[in-house]
Amino acid sequence: MDEKILKLLRERSPDFLSGEEMSQRLKVSRAAIWKRVRGLRSLGYEIEASTRSGYRLVRSPDLLTPAEVKPLLKTKWLGKTIHYFESLDSTNSTAYQLAMEGAREGDLVIAEGQTRGRGRLGREWFSPPFLNLYLSVILRPKIPLQQASLITLMAAVATSGAIERFSGLRPSIKWPNDILMSSRKVAGLLNEVRSETDRIHFVILGIGVNLNVDRREMPHEVQKMATSLKEEMGQTVSRKAFLQSLLSELEKGYTLFLKEGGEAILKTWRERARIEGKEVRVTSFGETLVGRAVGVDPYGALILKTRGGERKRVVAGDVQYRIKQAPNNKRQIRDKFQ
Ligand code: BT5
């Protein structure tokens, strides 16, 4: 009902819409409409009410409800169904459950906040409510399992593209799932796959973007390495406008990937990641490798040349870049990575 009321008010905005007309069009009593208008006001909608003229929408809050988000969407299929929650433990966990129950490709799970937002390998994603973006997309790609990692790379390209379009600033990508601005993490991706032998049932693509969170509000260990779009741009960001931009980029990237294959994605990924030649330390399945990054292969795995000259292929792990040091300090300071 709220969605329908808002739709009518928006259509008529900036003019008034009479309570009489609304009740006829929605086939409910005028008292029921007044009750819902009061409910909407408590959510932060500014709705002017006049006994003579009816109702007028003055301002909407920056919520991510379907009523707020759907009118903005420019996508063809992504986000046509939005599962919205004020709070969830993790949008990925809920999306996984919904996908198990048959949710379709393009269905979206959004939460205003997460109580147990997840990173990779059991790590946590700091998810304060009403400030940032936490979403999971259900995808059902008909691709071989070994190509599933390319979806993370595709999403990294789409997320950094959306940030750039939105802010005019150029973020970079750190393999495999970090988006950085000023060398700090502004967004992270969590890709979870359910498959059987070589067949993918679904992929849950989880994206967290720090939009309006203040770094000082972050836990100490996160603060050191994180930033938000607001910090980088120096102004508050409209979450729903950013979401619209992100979903458009994701739909475009995924469609391109399915049509033309991984290379179409990797080309832009390489430009944004610039990992070739960087000295890195990689931790993967308990093993630490130090060497020079050669690049990523057609499946999105990281190729590394170790200091011993060995070529290694890393499918999952954490990367740190070597920090450059002044030449005269080279012998005194041990290798430093961040
Ligand atoms: C990630 O893991 O970067 C994946 C993050 C994915 C989050 C989204 S939100 C929507 C969806 N639902 C979920 O439950 N998750 C996804 P990883 O590479 O493991 O990085 C985690 C590490 O980043 C933590 O150990 C912290 O050091 C740091 N971190 C935690 N919260 C952060 C934040 N808000 N911003 C920047 N860094 C953060």
C-alpha cells in the first residue's frame, strides 16, 4: 500500500492529490489512507496534508525500500524483485536461502544494516545501518564452474565503474575483491557459489560499499585500512542514486560477460588493477608467497613469479603490495607490505 500511495503522490508531485481521488484509485477508505500517510511520515517522508487540497509529497528519505529504489532503476532485469529488510544478519545468507527456494536470476536482497555482515574466510564486514550499501544479487549463469571467479572480477569492474561515474574519482581494484580509493578499502565483494560437479546452480554476489560512514565510527582495526565515498568526495552521498548506478553497471557487465566471455571483462579489470609487475605478498590456504605479479589468467587466477623464479597460480587469497622505500634505506628496512 505504501508503495502505491507514494507512486500516486510522485506522479502528481509537485501538486496536491486529493484524498478522495486517492481513495477511489486505491479502493480503500480515506481513513486508511490517512493512517498510511502517518506511517510514511514516521519513516521520514515529508508529506503535506491539507483538508482542501489533499496530500503532497515534499521530500523522501534516503531509504533503500522498493518504493524508493524501483522508480529510479534503469535496468532491464536486475532488481525487478527486491527483497528489502531493515536489518539482516547477512544479505548473502538470506539471498542464499532465497535462491535455494527458487528465487530467480536478478533478484536482489538489500538491507539497511547487517548484524553479522560477512567477509571472506569467516571475517566480518562492518555494516552500520542507514549509511552504506549492503546487497546481494542472485545470479544463475550457464557457465563452467571454473569461470565462476570471473563474476567477482566482473563485479569489481562494475562497482569501481559506478564509483567513478558517481564521483568523478578513479578507484582501483585489488585482486580479487577489494575496491580501493586513496589506497584504502571502500568496497568489498563476497561471491558464493552453489554447484554440483560442473553445473552452477546459482551464484550469490554480495557487495558492500562504504558510502556515508565516518571513518572515526569504524572499529579500530577497520579504520586503519578503510574509507568511504563521503570521505573521498567530501560530501554526503545519496544511497539510492548510487544503488541505481551500481545496478546499471552490474547488469551491463554481466550481460557483456555472458555474451563475449571473460576477456571482455579482464581488459577493463587490468586497466583498473594494474597489478602486473607489482611486488606482492600473497597468503593463500595458509601458505605465504612473495614475488612479482605477472597478471591474471583467463579464469581470473593470479599468476605470480616467486623470488626463487617459480611460476605460481593462485585461485584464492589475500594480496598485499610491497611499500616502496627510499633507496638508501633498502638494506636497513625489511620488506614491508600493506
Ligand atoms: C570482503 O571480505 O571484502 C567481502 C565483503 C562483502 C560484504 C558484503 S555486504 C553485503 C553482502 N552480505 C554479506 O554478508 N557480505 C556481503 P574480505 O576480503 O575478507 O575483507 C574483510 C576485511 O575487511 C575485514 O577483516 C576487515 O579488516 C575489513 N573490513 C571490514 N568491514 C569493512 C568495511 N566496512 N570497510 C572496509 N573494510 C572493512
